[in-house]
Amino acid sequence: MLRPVALLLAVLALPASAVETVRILIDERDGPVTLQGAHLTLGEDREDSAFVPLGRRSVALRRGAGGRLELDGAPVSGESARFRPAADEPITAGEMTVRGDVVVRLRGAKVQLINVLPLELYLQAVLGSEMPRDFPPEALKAQGVASRTYALWKKLESYGALENMGSSVIHQVYAGLDREDPRTRAAVQATSGEVLTWELRPIEAYFHASCGGHTESGLAALGRDLPYLAEVDCPCGSLPSSRWALSLPLSELRKAFPGASALDVVARTRTGRARMVRVAQDRVLDAVTVRQKLGYTRLKSLDFEVGGESAGALQISGKGYGHGAGLCQWGAKVYADQGWDYRAILRHYYPGTELQPLY
């Protein structure tokens, strides 16, 4: 338990010349993988490794018949290999093009791809993946700080692990170089090194697309009873885009929950979101589980009402998109359009936190 604290103190004391890095699991597959990049070099998976030129732009890696990692058909010493292209050049790993290094390693029968890159470069791609790139600059800056803070918190939480985060919506969406543009780079650079803290520790800076007019507490939304994940009012509720409707066939409900006959909200949180849902006369489930089973992109939030049945389908109407805790992205856009700067936006959605320079 002392190691993450010690790491935090070390991170907060980073010299200005240091570069904070993150390790992102970008793929895991059964079959072989191809890496492509200018002047590829090969080294061990450590920061001080010596890298040897391979003399080619493309290599193929797979799990060999003997259970060892193979590079172009030849066994690799150890279970992993780290690849680095020429300075500042991207590298294509599988279907994703990224900056930094790519580690290929075996994990059981799977071949994993881990992108190791500077935190600030990672954020430029995350920002373009998580928020519309045409949002106002102050909203993009607020998202950049939230994403940096979340990434650092995950790095501390995963201390000693081979990867800090994945690249999907479970953590932060990261789609590599294709999601960068001048606006995301400008927002990250304008807030370089800034993180949100609570009692000198990076916060769990959760965020979501739209809260529908009021954010949710961390405890109700995520099971995280944190003072800065509080219920606050939000202007996104006035946007037509915050409203949604779903016609859910009873056949799909029964596929997700065998024996289900209804979808009735029997308990709600203080903000009006579903907390417990009855799917059958004798079966009541946690609403978070219901949303997960039905699909996050279909049941967009837990702020919904069931209007009845029509043509063999339940008619559902709702507000917001996402779990509702922390920064509301569409709310941040509205506030930015009203003239708020990113600091004011962050204070509103993470009350009581401090914005501090990490480096």
C-alpha cells in the first residue's frame, strides 16, 4: 500500500526535463500481428534498453508452435520484444497507427500489443477520440485536464503492472494517430502537465457525454463514494441531443434476461436515475447491470422512463448518455459557449478539487 504513495511523491517531484509515459494495451489476439514503421529497431521492454536496427520496415510476430514469441519465424529471447521506429515517426501495429514504442508480448495463448508513449502525446489522441474535435477550445482543454488526471490515476493504481490502461470505453477511448488534429494538440499543449487533485492525489476524473441536466454522485453511478463526484446542475438538459428514445423488443429483453416480462423502475437515485429495475414478478436487478446487459449504446443512460408496450416492444424515453458522474462533455460545451474558461468548468464538475501543475 505504500508503493503507490511513494510513486505519487516521485511523480509530483518530476524535474521539468522528465517525460511522463503511459502503457496502453491496444490489442490482444490469437493470431499473428504485423508491425510497420520507418527504420524499425528492436530492444528489451525497459526504458534503458539498447535498440538494434532491424534493417526493414515491416516485421511479423506470432506465438510459435513451442509457445515462444517468434519474430519473422525466429524465436525471440524472453516473452516480449519492444519496437521503436525512427525518431518522431509513427508505427502501425495491427490496425492502429500510434506514436512511441510498441511492445509485443505473449500472455497465455494471446499476443498482446502495448503502446508505450509520452503521456502528452497519448492525450492528443485521446482528446480526439473522447470529445468532438469541433467543440470550443475551453471545453477541449477541460477534457484534456480530466483525461490527463484520469490517466495518471490509472497509472498509480496499476503500479507494477505491464499496462496501465486499455484503449476502449472501459478506460479512455484511444484510437491512435488518426484521432489527433491541430485543435486537440493545442488543447493538450495549453494545459500541459495540469492535473486535478484532492488532498495532493490525482482524482478519479470520470467523465461522460451528457448528463441530461444533472450529474450523478460517484457512489450512485460507479460505486465510488468520492466528495468531488457530486450532484451538480448542468445546462446540457436543454439540448435536444440529450433526449433519446428506444423501442426495445420484448424478444431482446428476454434474450438478455431469460424469463423477463417487463422493465419497471422500482427504485431511483436522488437525481431520478433508475437504481433498481424489475424484469419479472420475482426478479429485481441493479439498474447498472440492466444497462450493461442491454447495451450502453442502446440504453444510453439510467435516467429513463418506460412508457408501455407497443407492437411487441417496450417504449422507453430518456435523457443523457453515459453514467453521469464527473465532467459532462456537452455541458462543458455549453459553458464554454457562454464564456467559461476550462478552470471554471472543472471547478463546477469536480467541486473542491485543486488544479495543480505536475510538470
